[in-house]
Amino acid sequence: MSPGSFDSIAAVLLIPNVSAALLAVLPGYRLPARLNVVASFATFLAALSLFVVDRPPPGPYVLVDDLNIVFIVLNTFVGFTTSIFSASYIAHELETGRLTPRYLRFYHAMYQIMMFGMNLAFVSNNIGLMWVAVEIATLTTVLMVGIYRTHAALEAAWKYFILGSVGIAFALFGTILVYMAARPVVGEGQDGMVWTLLIQHAANFDPSLLNVAFIFLLLGYGTKVGLAPLHAWLPDAHAEGPTPISAVLSGLLLNVALYALLRFKILLAANPDAIAPGPLMVTIGLVSVVFAAFMLYRRRDIKRLFAYSSIEHMGIIVFAFGMGGPLANFAGLLHMVMHSLTKSAIFYAVGHISQIKGTQRISRIRGLTVTHPALGWGLVMGVVAIAGLPPLGIFMSEFLVVTSTFARAPLLAIILVFGLLLAFGALTLRLTSVAFGNPRGSKAPAEASYVPMFAHLSLVLIAGIYLPTPLVAWFQHVARLLG
């Protein structure tokens, strides 16, 4: 491993850890909030440097390849912009007494530990270490969901913990089964957990063990992805936790579990006698899309509304990767990036809106484009994007998913389009009531930074109009790696 690549990977992992230790003891609010932003920005720069330093050869614990760089850069970028949004959001929570200085230190420290856990999951070459990293990220978000200490927040955190524990237990059992399948071929010890060695010898593994392992891995990591019917923790966690954590949950943490699932999909596909992972992923993806689309009509809480939207879009992404092939995989990657940017931007807007109005009830929020034009029109643009309208990036990715499916499985494409149209109707219905009409609720000015929200939405708009050739080539290469 070259010194430059080692330094970059070490920085991606160590900066959050060191920052968390400092943030846990620093008093006050302004300095910790700024340090949180600086640490997140430094981690993002370290992730970007992986593009220019020599690619390190895979080690027993660390792997950097074209697939996980997509996730690492996206993760650190959204983590950085969310830290900017968090600074103004949490200041309001401190002023209103919802958070105390003690819990504020805890919040900032947990934020960086969460970033460490997600980054570690992405760079792990050891499937056991990856499982541990996913658990670290999960437990930190559980603690942050319950940080308000209200009955509803604690109940949501407890539900998240219980269901997440069941999911991670399934994932652990699946990981153990993969090790058992590998042991006769690669031998005892660490080699049976190293992903790059596993993929080299996967064709010789016992297919029956791999089949059972993938079922447990799909259920386990699928719980973390928020796929129906394993989704029950997600709406409560979004609704009751701080909005920056809602943005991270939708924009980042779901991607961590998705990444783990994709690694095992590649492994299973390398064994010619194992079951095809695609049909299982297609089925659970379609179920998630249609289920979430119907549930959108029943939501009365604005954060729960967009939580179910996240379930829908993760279903689209899993469906695309389940269909497989260069075009569907390309569309899945693009949709993952566009969803992360768009959904986090929506939660940035929703967070400040709920603080201004003093409620998350959709019926009590009206006329945002009149009372708070920047937030109102930002939300409009975000919903237009997440609903899949042109010329924004999600339209392009959904168009690619639908067209590739029509070419190969028209019946599945019809079901998918039905779910997309159903969700579009629900989001449009809610948007018109919230953004337009006679204003309702507080008209107090918003003390917020709009830079993160509009930065994300600008990127989504640019991606819908023009994708740079190097980016397209890179995504095409990663799509081929996915099979």
C-alpha cells in the first residue's frame, strides 16, 4: 500500500474518531458545531483524495475499489453538508430547550462515530469487520433517535433497536454461513472472511450453504435498507429523531446496508450452482415500491411521509440491481446517488419548516411559498425531483430503470410504473397543500442556512441535464463489476 493511499484511508477513519473524542468534552455550542463541520469537511477531502492517490492493493482488512469509492465519496459529502445544516438546526433546539448542553456534546460525538462506522463498512475487505461497522453505525443512530428523551422518541429508538438487532442477527448468521461455505476451500481462519479471496474461490463453494446464507443476508441487511415488510422501524425513527439524523438515515445509512447486500450478491453470482440473487431482490424491491406508494396516502406527519418515500426509492434501487445487466446496474447506481442528494435536501427543508411552524403535522402547514419562499420553493423543487419529474436527475435514473425493464420483463415494468405513478399522486397531493394555499402557522423568519439544500438540488438538476463523460464511464465500469 502506497503512503498516499494509506494516509487517505487512515484519514477517512481517524478524523471522525479523533473529532468524536474532542466533541464529547468541548463545552458550549458554537465551537463544537464548527468543529463538527470542519471534521466532516476534512473527511470529505480525504475521501476525494482516493481518486488521485495510487489505488492500494487489497489487504486482509481494507479494500478500495471502484465500487466502494462511489459510496465513500457520497457518504462523506452528504455527511459534510448535513453537518452544516445541523449547526443551525441544533442551535434552535438548544434555544428552545429540547436539547441540553450535555446532550449536545453527546449528539456531536455520536455524529462523528456514526460517520466512522459507515466509512469503515465501506472500506472493509473483511465481511466480519463490515458487519461490525454496520452495527456501530446502527447503534449510534439508535442513540441519536432517542436523544430528545420524550416518550415517542424513546419508543421509536427502542423499536429501531429491537428490529435492527433482529436484522443484524440475521446478517451475522448469513455471514457465518458464508464462512462455513468458504472454509473447506480457503481453509480455517481469517482467509475465510476476506472478500477478495472469497470472490476468487466462490465458484467452488457449497452452493446450498451460499443459498441459505443469502436468504439470511437479504433479510438481515434488507431490514437496514428499510425494505418492506422489514421497514417498521424507519418511519418512527425519521419522525421522532432530530431531522439531521433523518437526513443521514435516508441519504446515507440505508446505502451502507445496500452496499453490504451488493457485495454478497456479487459473491453469490460467482457460483454457477447457487440460486440467482436477482429474482429475490426484484420481488422484495417491487413489494417495497407498491407498498410504500399506497402508504404515502395515509401519512399525516411530514417526516413520516418522506420516510415512506425513502422505502419506495430503496425498493426501486434494489429492484434495479436485482434486474442486473449494465443498464439496470447503471440506473441503480445513478438512482442511489440522486436519491441520497434529493432526500437529504428535502429533510433539510422539512427540518427548518417544522421548527418554524412548531409542528410536523401536514394539516397545520400551509402556504410555505408565501410565508417562507426559500424554504417553500426549495421543498417544491425537492418533491418535484423525488417524484421523478424532468429535467431532474431522478427522472433520468427512473427512466433508465423502466426502459431496461420493459425490454426484458414488460409485466414487471407495468407493476413498477404503477407504483411510481401511485407515489407521484400522493406526493403531489401533499405538496400542493403544504406549499400553496392560504398560509397557516407561524410566519417567523427562518434562521437557517439554505446552502446545503440548494447545493444538493443544484447537483440533482445538473445531473438531469448533463452527466460528465468521465462520470458516465466510471458508473458504466462499476455497473459491469456488479454483473
